[in-house]
Amino acid sequence: MIFITAKFRVKPEHADQWPAISRDFTDATRAEPGCLWFDWSRSLDDPTEYVLVEAFRDGDAGAAHVGSDHFKQAQKTLPGYLAATPKIINATVPQDDWSALGELAVPS
């Protein structure tokens, strides 16, 4: 799978509204057949920072995402709400889901 983590610094005046601002893009991406997950989290230390964790089935699914109409629309609309260019880590990993964190296993 293609595994991506990106950090978004949102302008302070838009930080609380970011989930609503990014909602259409998020919903459309989650509906893509090759999207495994597309999840936002907000930093506990910086209320203007959101972290996006996303995964796509393979390179073809990732390419379809970047080529989609909703991605192109996001490229036009989302940067106006951002304080800086997002930072990204993008890797191909040989799995298709989350693995259990054995070091913190919950007894059954």
C-alpha cells in the first residue's frame, strides 16, 4: 500500500473550521475505490496543526487520487486556508491494513 502522513498548518482564524473546510475533499477521497483510509487528527500541542494519515491500495490508486477532480479542486481551494505548505512522508509498505501493536497488547 501507499502510506502517507502529512502535516497541515492552518491559519489560526480557520483552525477550528478546518474539519468543515476539508469535508468535501475528505468525503470524496474516502469514497475512492482504492482509498484504504483518510483520517485527520488535530495536534494536542498546536491547535493550528492537523495531521492527515492516509493509505491507498497501490500506486495506481494513489495516481487515481491525485488525478481526481476533487483533488484538483482541493489544490485550488485549500491552500488559501493554510499558513504554510504541508509537509509529507510518503512510503510504500508491504501490507494492506494496520498491524497490532504487540508491545501494548490488551489481554483478552
